[in-house]
Amino acid sequence: MKKNMPTMKDIAKEAGVALGTVSKVINGLPVGESYRLRVEAAVKKLGYQVNQYARGLRSDKTYTAALILPGVNHPYFAGLAQHVCESLARRQYRMLLYLTGSQPEVEQACVHMVRQNKADGIIGLTYNPELEVPEGIPFVSIDRCFRPDIPCVSSDNYNGGRMAAEKLLELGCTSLGFLRVGSPLPGEADKRRDGFKALCESRGAAYEELWLNDGTPLDVISDFLQKRKTEAGFSLDGLFCCTDLLAWQVQNLLAQMDVDVPRDVQLIGFDGIQRFGDQGYYCSTIAQPIPQLAEACVSLLLDKGDAMKPSLTCLPVRYQPGGTTRD
């Protein structure tokens, strides 16, 4: 016959501690270090597993949280999903992942599904300007402030734009360009251009910009670049692209024009995407702190004290050389 699964009482007896001490350790509450180690050793020895269903009935929680993303085919989104999952797991929560393809109606349907499944909250990177989040469902937004009572977590996009412009000028560039392809919906990422422009204007540096929405053919960017190639060379010697993906695309377009990066043009992207997740960077970049972004989202979602939650949590970025600049 199959042996019965161990209970918390069995753990308490094995560890030689009170049942309440076992409960505190399992639920992540503070106890003395020696007690914690004894309980954890007993859990490992007996193979104890938390009964999430029973735990949820006692606390009126499901111990699940939903993450809504456009997809995981982009390294930034994939990394974000991984770190959110890990952060939730450290709190003994499970993650429901919903992928929307950036379609507003699918995002709204995901919110309704979360409500039906009674998840304890939602973390969402969404593009629906009319997204309805029912009262009573905790929600944390990534990169978009769309309601005063819903906290937003983002990187310091404004300072990232300033950082990119300053680095290009520091590396000897004299004529800069800003290239952007993104959602037409206003968001925190738009501040990348604001920071870039502010730094250029404060230094009296010449700059141009190209602002495009998602879905614009790559030919439009190619035409912009082609018009800046003359017999004397390429008129822009420093480019800041709003994402690493765009920086990679621009580098390929420049190569087709026999414009060398970084000899003729120095190039900086934004995101901090690495090959195979932890190898070399695709380009010089303003790197986002993805693990810290995930942890901030989970903390805001699950920690108590709604009145104390900031409307915007802005995390620092850093410049990372990646071969498309001369440093």
C-alpha cells in the first residue's frame, strides 16, 4: 500500500519543534535560524509538500498570480516571465502566463479569465487603452500608467535616453539620430526620446529623429538612412535606437549600404538583450534591470498596504558596451 503523505504534525515531531513553528517556516514567516534549519531538514527528509488547495481554503487565496505579456518570442519578455515566475515561487506562489500578441481584445479576455480562475492578482504589460480591471483584483502594470490606483513599474527610461546621448557625445559623435518603432499608445518607454533630446539640447548637439509606430515597413527606416548617405560619407555618426531589436535591424541596413558600425556610425540600443540569455550583447545598449523589475512587480502585487503603494516605481538602468560603439 502507498505510504501516507507526511503532515505538518509529522514535520514538527521529526524536527522537535512546535506545530506553529513549522507553519511559520512553511509560510515564510520569521523564526529563529536554528528552528528554520531543523524544520527544513525534516521537510527534506520526509518529502513533505505543501497542499496548495487546502492552504488556499484556509486563507481565502489561490496562491496563483497571472502574468499578461504580448509573447515570449522576444528575449526581453521571456526574461521577464522567467524572473516573475522565480520571484513568485520564492513566495510559494504559482504563475499563470497569458500571451496576447499585443491585441487589446485578447488582453481584456485574459483579465476576465483571471477573474474566473480567482487568481490573487495580475501583472500585465498591456496595450489596451480601454483595459477594464474589475475592483478587487490587484493589478500591477509594466511600462504604462493607465489608472491612478494601479501601480506601474518601469525602468528609468528618461535617464536611459540621457545616458545614451551622453555616451555618444563622449565617444566623439557630433551629429546624432534617434530612431523609434513602438506602440502608438503612450507609455513610459516614450521617455527615452525625452531624455535623449534634453541632453542633446543642453549640450547644443545636433540631432535628428524618426518616430514610427509598430507595423511600419522596414523600408521606411531604410529610406531614412539612405537619404543620409552622401559622397562625403554618412551624415549621422551616432544613433540611439529605442530597442535592441531596432538597433540590430539598423545595423543590418547600414551594412547593406556599406556603412560600417562602429567605424562610420556608433550605435546604442535599449533593453540589454544578450545572446542565449547570458552571453555577449547584440549591441551597445542601455540595459534594463529585468530581475529587479520582476521582483518589484511581485512585491507590489502581493505585499499588503495598498495605500502606501507608489503610482510609479522607476528602477535604474546602466550603459553596457556591446561592440557597436568605439569604447
